[in-house]
Amino acid sequence: MDFGFTPAQDAFRAAIREELRGADIRAELDALGTGGSREPDVRPLYRALGRRGLLAVDWPRRYGGRGAGTVEASIAAEELTRAGVPDTLHVNTVQIVGMFLLHAGTERLKDRYLPAIGEGRSFASVLYTEPEAGSDLAGLRTTAVRDGDDFVLDGVKAYNLKSDLTDVALCAARTDPDAGRYQGITLFMVAMDAPGVRRETIPGIADEQFHRVVLDGVRVPADDVVGAVGQGWELLTQALAVERTGLDYSLKAERWYAATLARGLDPEELERCGRYGALVEASRLHAWRVLGQLADGLDIDPTCAATAKYVTSELARSVAAWANMTSPTPTGVLEAAYREAPGLTFSAGTSEMMLQLIASGEGGGVAAAWEAGEDALTRQLRQTFRTRFAAFTAARDHGGADAVQGPPAADGASCPGWPALVELGAPLFEVAAERGGFDLGLPASLVTCEELGRAALGGPYRATALTADVLRACAADGAHQDLVDAIGSGELTVSAEAFGACDPPKAREDRDGWLVEAPTGVSETPDTTHRLLFLRTADGIAPALVPAAPTARRPDARDGDIVVPHASVLGLLPEDSWTQVTARARLRQAAHLLGLAEGAHGAARAYVLRRQQFGSALHDFQGVSFTLARAATETETVRLAVHRAGRLAEEGKPCERAAVDALALAAETAARVTAAAVHLCGVRGLTAGLPVQRYYRLAHTEAVRMGTPARLFREAGRLRLSARTDLELLTAPADGV
């Protein structure tokens, strides 16, 4: 998956934003807000957008488009929503009905309908759902009987949006009642003013009202069939996958989150501010992964689409609820959001349907889709790590008391995977070639940390890689090459405690070196050669590499003070370098936690697939399979957040907030997923018979190694409220507040 946009795509986004500032567009948007209606008529606004070619930018110009691609169409959809354009009519008219016509309609149908739709002169609705056929569209009862050159449609469609404003509808009907449930379904273009069409309103709690459409002997010419007669089910399933990109839901979550921040928050909401902000940004990555498959001309992976729809719609609902709980009198967009939100989790398929799809496919699923999209070198690294680590862990998870009561993993050089990492050159993955390294960058390091976590291995890799970061940042002109060489040979190993890596203690200089105040957190680690300390001095952050043996204390020093010799200080980190070093350390830790969650999930899934209860595999019970499916979506959200932030860091872009987000999400997810894995495995999960207990015990310490999730989310919240713009994902919260 590519993170970010090309310069041309960024320029396209900027151009769309500029067009949306046009006087005609702003006038129509202002009219929507002053009309006094809960469900204003958006057609005048859409006509203005159509005149500018903003409704269907990826359509051919002959149909009112701009001939752009899928990415550009998605960018335009984002910017329309961010500008305050209501999206339902656009989704139904352009993204669903227009898409059907473009890909399955005859040339006559395209010429008849698409130009008017693309230019905003005609609008369409979707007639799928019936009173007795909702999520199960194969149960629809509307019939279409051939009569000469026409089909005669009879039936009732229900719970449709915007049907009162539309000129035409895409209607699913059964043309062969004797065929199977998934055969004999045909799609028709039905004129909404045709004789026999009757529209009624079904009042609901949201601003947008549902409608009931009665079809009583409605004659539709055979030429108005979309696709082949009787072959509508395949088209419907393809369209549902496209509807499940999650982009529209992620944009709602973003808009409601931004509106909540703009209204102002009580300080006690800082933690949830950080948590929801991290989730809003990560959920958008789910949507763009599916959109990327579309843009590349690939078939949409149904598990990826189900994951995107589930994550984004559930998050939007949750954000709306949170936003309305932060004020005793919510108004405007947030009050409307509270009423709209419940419908999001069953639009385009219920959350339970999405979990069922994920549960049935997540053995390969989203993780396999991710790894298939990685470059050849990364895939080779993963496979090599897994093969090597498996040799060390095969017998580790069985046996006596040490397997469950001893340390869950070794932090130092006694980690069984450490020699393999040294042999593969992993300590030098991020070191520049001119200094003897491989220059593979942070992405390779993140894969290393992830695979260590997946194997439930500890070791000195993360802290040693952090040491290499420090040497790169503050050792100019090839200084400390001896330390770099020692890192590469595995002779230099560093404590994983990484004391002060995010909150360095104050230090004061005297004749013997630096006196460090209150060195809480420093522990003796005889299994490593050194500890990496960070000292906060008057001139900046000074990293120091000290022996792992207890650090000397002066007789006249205050209780707890230690002395760090001048010779142990590696240099001085400028503020921007310190921020980058900290972010990279957090991301390695986040990747390790991601691996722990993946390993626990995989072990639990393997167990419940083979474990029989009541005559069936445990996985056959929805309570079990849905728990695993939810865990898969949470783990995949962390994966996207971690690797997105890693890409930002590698490109030298601001990534402080992204790294905090990724680590906080990873910590919470690892704790939750490993606990769920133990629960699903029952009493065996508490013993050496299964490895899940090891993941659970590791998560207990690793999830708080660099700060508790609550603390990290509060930090992320402060970064957001300080108006820092580390990522382009959230726009200024202005409209509709």
C-alpha cells in the first residue's frame, strides 16, 4: 500500500479546493444552512457543482466528467464532503447508479443518462431494499414479467433515501421466480414519474428521511435493463464491494471529530481526544487501501472492503456518541450526527455481516492482502525471519514451570533470535552504506520488530537500533565508527529499557561528568553490554552510552544521583533530531506490539479452528469467530497506523503525532487482543500447552514500556489541540459547527 499522494494528486486536491471556494458554490452552501429545513433540497448545489465538472471527475468528458482517475475522484469526494456538501445524493446518483451504467450499461443507456447525471441535471436513487429483504437482497420479491418489448414491475421498495428528489432509479427485481435465490435477478432503470410509481415518506430520526416506493404495474422498456437479464446478482455483489470502501463513513467521522474540537473540550476529555483522533486518521487509511485496489484495476478484496466498512462505520457512530456526550446541549452538525449515526452500521451491510465476511476470510484476509502488496525484499525479510525464529520457538512454548512462570522473553543477548538477527545484518539495516550498513531504512526495522513480536521474542534489537539512530543524528564526520562496527558484529548490545527515551531526566554538569537526578527506571541488565541514557542539559538532549553494570555514585551525591562520565556522552541532539529519534523509537515499539497482537491472534485462531465443542469447531460459533474478526480489524488498524507513520519518518516528514498515535493504538490493541486470545483458548491458554499466555504476559510489560496508553493519548490530544498539522488527514473544523 502506498501512503500519501503524488505531487500531481496534491495539485489536483488544491485545485478542487479552490473551485469549491467559488462564489456560486459558496452561495448554494450558505443557502442550505439558512433554509430552515432539516432535509434541504440539495439539487441547486449539485447543479452548480455539475457545471464545474465536480460531480464525476473520473467520467469521460462526453458524460460531464474530467477524464481523471479513481484516486482523483476519491480526492474530489473528500473535498466535497469537507466543504460541507451533503453526500447521500452524490453517493446514490454518481457513485452507485452512475457506476452501474458506466460499467454495465449499453451505449444507448450511457448516452441517455450519464451526461445529465454528470452535469447535475438529473438525479438517481437505488431501489434494492424491501420490507422483507434488507441485508439479504437475495430474498427480494419484486417481480418483473416480460410483456412484449417491456417488463412489468410489481412490488414494494422501502427505506430508500432521496427517492423524493430523483428522476430515475436503479431497481432490482426478480425476472425468473423459479431460479435459485442468486439467479434470475435483473437490474432496471425506472423513471420515477412513470405510471404506477408511487412515493411515500417513512419518517425516521435522522435529518434525511426514508421513502417507500410502490411499483404497481410499472412498464419498463427492455432496453432499460442494465447488464444481462437474470444476471443482476453478480453486479450487485460487485457494487456492494465498491460501496464498502468506507470513505464516506471515515469522512463523517472526521467532520464530527473536527466539529467537536472546534466547539472546545473539557480538559478531562484530552485522552479521548487523542484516541479518537488517532482512530479517525487510521480509519481513513482503511478506505484508501480499498480505493487503491480500485485505482490499480484490481478486484476489490472482499475482506479488505468488509474491514474498511466495519471500522469506519463503527468509528463514525462512536465519534458521534462521544461528541454528544461532551456537551449538555449539542446543536447543529453534532446533534444531527447523533441521530444519523445509528444507521451507518447497517447501511451497505450490517456490522455483523461485515464480521461474518471477515471471519470467513481472515485466515488469508487483510493480513495476507497487506503482505502481498509489500515489495519483494520486505516479503523475503518476513519469510526469513519467520523461518529462523520458528527454529528457536518450536520447543520453547512447552514444558515445565519455566514456560509459564519464568520471564516471557529475554531482553538481552540471550534472546534466542539475537544471533540470527546479527547473522542477517539486522542491527545495520538503518545504517548508511558508507558506514558499513545496508541503508534499508525504518520500514525494514519495523518489519524486524513486528516479526520479533509475532514470535514472542524480546532481545536488544530495539534499543540497539535506537543507539544507531542516535549515532546517525549526533555523530558527525564518521565519529564513533567503532561503536557502529560493534553494533553490526553484535558485540555491542543495549538495554531495552532505553531509560528516558521519551522524557529525559534533568542532568547537571560537574568535574566528573553529568549528575543525573532521580534515575528511576534504570535497571541493571547484565545480559547487555550497555545502557542508553538520555540527559536533559541546558544545551539540549545529550545521549550517553554507559556500561550495563551499575553506574558509579559519588559519596557526596544526593540520594539516587548517578554520575555519567563525559566520555560516555555521544554528542548533542538538536530539537528536531530529538523529535525524530523519539518518533522512531516509538514506532519500533509499536511494531513490536503489533507483532504480539498478530501472534496471539494467529495462535488463538489456529486453536479454535481445530478445537471441537458440541460437535463443531469452536470457530463455527459466532461468539468466537466474531471476537477473532474484531481483533483482526483492530490489529489491521494498528498495522496501517504504524507503517503509515514509518513512511512519514523515513521521508523526513513531521511524524511526532503519528508516532504517538501508532504507539498508543498498538499498546491498547496488544493488551486487548492478547487477553481475548487467552479467553478464547480457555484453560489451555493459561498453560504451556499454547503460546498465547506468553503473548499475554509480554503485552503486560511491553504495552507500558514507553508510557501508558492513557498518557500517550493525552499527549496526542495536546498535539492536536495545539493546532499542529503533522498530517494532512484532518482539515480545519469550520463548516457546520
